[in-house]
Amino acid sequence: MIATAGPDGRHRCPWGNDPDIYRRYHDDEWGRPVDDDVALFEKLVLEGFQAGLSWLTILNKRDAFREAFAGFDPDRVAAFDESDVERLVGDAGIVRHRGKIQAAIANAARAVELRDEFGSLGAFFWSYEPVRTGPSTAATSPESIAMSKELKRRGFRFVGPTTAYAFMQAMGIVNDHLDGCWVREDVERLRATFVRPTGP
């Protein structure tokens, strides 16, 4: 797979050229290193909702998801009860999948436990950063398989190895922008100065 020119003449990963919402996400977010707990929790939840759907569907609903899930504050989401489940099942702005909604709430409680144990969600997730150079086009990695296994052991749901790897790509734990993509070098510069979060 090679980078291709978009409508503005810039070379990108092919998926990031069109439509515009993909292009903005690709250029401004995907692969840039993140250590903020709320952003990490949001992405983990949204990757779970994306399973079986297109990422474009999730991007188009992201603002509604943020409103519905209290800005993805894990402490607030962990306190949701059955009335919140019914509220969310009835919210046409999000993906109304009861199982995924219940999993997101349960995952929030597990995320709070994880944060309290490791000092931050970032300290846990970044511990799975691989040592490698060059992008990968694989759907999983040994690290995403290990991350998925550990998350499941801790009670997380909708966190299979493919979901875990997509999460790692999006949060900059790996840089899978293709060679020739104009964003790749930007991300490499950010990763070079990014201070990896560590535990307490």
C-alpha cells in the first residue's frame, strides 16, 4: 500500500483522502501520540462501538456520543445506571446497540480501576508500545494481542486484538502512517519528544 495524492495535492494514506471528515481526522488526529485519560477512554469506547460498522459512521456521530456519554469522563460513565442504558438505547444520535452501551459503562468502571492501579490509563496503554521502525498494514500485532488479553482478563468487553490495534494506531502508540504520507514525519517528530506516561 502506498500514499496517494488527495484533492489538495498532498499525499496521504489512501483512506484519509476522502471524504473531508476522514481527511481532517487523518491529518489532525490519527497517529498523534495521546496520553490524556479521557481521550484514551473515548477512543477505546468508540473503537468498541465501531466493531461491525465503518469508522465514518462513528466519526459522524462522535459529537453525539460525547454528549450522551458525559464527555467520556470514565468516573461519570462508571456511575451510569439502568435508566442511563435506556436513555442511550433511545438516543438516535449514537449507535443504539444495547450490548455495546452496557459494555461501555462496564468498561468505564474497569478503566477507573486501571487508572487507580497504574496512575493513569496512559501508563497502562503505553506500556504496550512496540519497538519497531516503519509502518505496518497488519490488523493486529503481538502487542495488541497481549493488550487485548490483559484487558479481557480485567473484565473489559469489545476489546479484541483488532480493536486494540486500531486503538494503538489512533492514539499514536504506533505510527502506521504510510511512507510518503505527509503526516508520517510530523508524527515521528511528535513521538520523538513525547514523554511516555509511567506509573506511580
